[in-house]
Amino acid sequence: GEDVEQSLFLSVREGDSSVINCTYTDSSSTYLYWYKQEPGAGLQLLTYIFSNMDMKQDQRLTVLLNKKDKHLSLRIADTQTGDSAIYFCADWANAGGTSYGKLTFGQGTILTVHP
Amino acid sequence: DAEITQSPRHKITETGRQVTLACHQTWNHNNMFWYRQDLGHGLRLIHYSYGVHDTNKGEVSDGYSVSRSNTEDLPLTLESAASSQTSVYFCASSLSAGRGETQYFGPGTRLLVL
């Protein structure tokens, strides 16, 4: 079945860049997402990318997609202590060959930002 | 403002009891989802619904059930709670199940089964 993998932990210093990596197995994935979860809260969508794009930039966030290697990354420039959270990648896949679909999430990467 | 709410936010129960977790959204979204979050597993899909009277099993549906009698609500029932069902449960909704459709998440329910 569908699988999405992430490393569990990342620690960076304030002001440095953070890069969170994700790999997926479904070659038919066309939408890939990054969600952020702050302590005690639900998930909020950060950004998403279409499979026909290699890169998407949104302020401090840069998403890179290597479709050949099924590798997705999220770069956070000038990381701040407020960026400390769990980051999930997810991909959208069809359910049973219909137009309906659902998300499959990775395990989440805990980002810790040190002052 | 439209929103998605879950209740209760915290629940302690005993093994064998039936427990129902509520999820209510005011966006008039067609699709609703229940996930559980466990360390090392991320979010795993329990059940989902694409509309009223429609329900589907996710990857970890054993021991859980849902029903969709209206657009706004998708309650999740644990028929006979087990310690393995101690987890954080998230409800989500989206307007449609099309590609790129954003799922909006509730704040979560922490369930402890003793």
C-alpha cells in the first residue's frame, strides 16, 4: 500500500535554515502537502505542490519535489523559535480508482529550534 | 466564522466501555475524516465519509464505527474501548475529495483507556 516516510527529529539554531525531508511510494501521487502541528493543536496546512512542479516558494517556505526519486522537502529560511512544531508531509491518492481520494500522512518530523 | 469542533477535548474511560467522540463542522463540507495520532505512526485514517449516509473504512478501522446522518456531524464510536485505543483523535473535513482539496482539522480529543 501507500507509504510516506519522514525522519522523526530535526534540531536547528535560530536563524539557520531547516530542511525537512519526505519520501513517498505512490507514483500516481499528484498533490503533496506539508502540514504543521503546534503543541496541543490540530494540523494546519502550510503549503502544497502539484506533481508537475519542481519548486514552490511562499515567503520563508520553499518546497522542492523530485518526482523521479519520489522525494519531497520543505525548507524554512531564517528559522524562528515559533517554528518549533511537528511537520507532516502527506500525499493525495485515489480511493479505488474513483475520483475520490484521501490523504496518507508521514510519521511527522519534530522540529526543535534552539535560541 | 465557520469552524470544526471536537468534544470532549479530553476523556478518560475504562476498558470495555462504549465511547463516542463528537465532531461538528459548520463549513457545509461534504467530506469528513477521523484520524488517530500516535508517536512514530503519524496520522492514520480510521473512517471517512463523502456525504450523508456514506461511510468508508480507513486503514485502522477495527473497533471503531461512524455514522453520518447529516452534513455537519460525524461521531466516532469505540464499541468496547481497549487500552490500544489510547490516542489523540483528530477529525477533519474538506469541501470535496478532489485533488488539492484542503482538509481542515479540529483541535483533537485526547483519549485515555485504563
